[in-house]
Amino acid sequence: MKIITYRVKNQDSLGLIHEDSIISVKDIDENLPQQMEALLQSGPEGLANLQLAFQKHIEQKDWAINSLCFDDVEILAPVPKPNSFRDAYAFRQHVETSRANRGLAMIPEFDEFPVFYFSNHHAINGPGAVYGMDEHFDKMDFELEVAVVINKAGRNIKAADADDYIAGYMIMNDLSARRLQMDEMKLNLGPAKGKDFATAIGPYLVTKDELAAYLVTTREGHVGETYDLQMTCSVNDIQVSNGSLASMHWTFAEIIERISYGVNIYPGDLIGSGTVGTGCFLELNGTGKRQDPNYREQWLQPGDQVCMEVTALGTLTNTLRLEKY
């Protein structure tokens, strides 16, 4: 299923996508959860019940009568209010290249455990406009990622079992204010102010049944499901990034095992993959300058449009706006 959160006449609703139309969950069955938070709280059983009801609904000849067009609604973040937000650092290419650009060798601890940081779960955006302050636009960057959301509580979860805790997958743009980030991390804390202003996810949550055709063999020595989903990012219609979710060194299952060690995770917890190789200007600029001292850096500017596309997960488009105060 492709599950979407949308707004019509100031009313937020949950819907499913079918044949380029949105079907309100309320029209499928009024007894089903009507908000994403409630659906995630209902766990894997709730998703299964929604899948069954959805299938029965679209088998009816008149299923399209009350369906909605995308142009008639405002698309919100599929998970508008996650309980928490952790972002990992799971792609070796991004880490290795970024360190090489700073004249540093690959850090051996990367191969020992998956690392992550906490970001602001109250600064989640969907498709559309995303706002930043003046200082955010001092070297503002995109980050091309994929995120998962949890729909089953657990603690001390083994990687072999962790995929069962994932409700689905989404595109994620972890926007970054690089100047603020680099300044504060000199103090060996952060990223904080460089990351806490905006993260975009969407356009919908894709359940794992939609991704079965993209399952590939997980790399030797690792545990968990691996999907070969092509990931691209364009800025103002010019492609700047290209990678694959299959190049994750650490799987989401292994990341969940690390996160849940001695800690409870809950339905609604959001977890990002980290940046795919070539997936941000920080990496691209560093590589460009290493190869050519005259390389001209590029950063996001007010008015820029960032378009991320991931196989089976759709397209997430955001326009950067300057917030005044």
C-alpha cells in the first residue's frame, strides 16, 4: 500500500493511493484508523486489516466515485508527528568520500557498529515549501535519504527480527545548515542547530508488500532486508545525485538492533538511513574541490526546488523559502 496524509478544508485525513487517485480510509471503512498515528499504534495487525479492507473496496465497480485527485488536496508528511527522529550514518561511500575530502582516512569504527543521532521530530515537513532563516541559508544543503517508521514496540531487538517492526519506507530530505553545523561540531557536540530546522519526508509511506520485487541478497556478514531502490536528486531540474538503497553498509534491521539496545522503541518512531553516496552538496563540493582547486561550490538558495525520486517510493519535491522575522 501507498499510504498518504492529506488535508482538505483544514481537515487532515488518511488515504490510500490507487490508479493515481486518493481513496479516503474513511470511505473504505469508518472503523479503521483515520490518522497515521492511530494506524501505526494499531501495529502490523492494523496494517493487515487496512490492506484487506482496501482490496475489497477497490474490487467494487464504483470505488472511484468518492476518490480524490491530487490537485484537490494538500499533501502533508505521511507521518506528520513522529514520536522521535533518529538519523543513521549507514552508507560507506558517503562517509569514506566525505572524510577523504577533508584529508582523513576512513574511520575503522564505522565497521564496528551503526551510529545515529537524534534530530527534531517537531520539524517534519511534507512536499511543498520548506522555510529556513538567513543563517540556515549560509551553506544550506540537501541530504538524499530513505526513512522507515516503526509500528511495533520493542526493546533489545535482534537484527534478525527487526524488519518485523518496520511499517514502511519513505523518501527523506534531511536539510542541513552546514556553516552552523560545522561551527558547533568543533565543540564535539551536535549536529543540533545545523539540523533542527527542517526535515522533509514523503510523499507517502510505502508498505513492504510494494517492495518485494526489489529485494536483493544482503551483503555477507550483515543481517536484514536489502532493497535495490535507485535514488536520485535534482536541484532546479538538474540531476546532482545518483545512488542505490542497496549500497547501505548497515541495514535498517541492524540500525534498529543498535537503537533498541537497552531502550524501548515505539510505534511512530522515525529512523533515517543517512546520506547515500553523492547525496549532498557537502560531499559533491568536497570531491569537486579535491579534483579541481577552481571548482565552484554549490549550495541551496531561496527559491531552489529540490526533487528526490526513489524507485517505488515516489517523488518528493520541496521549494526552499526564506523565513523573515
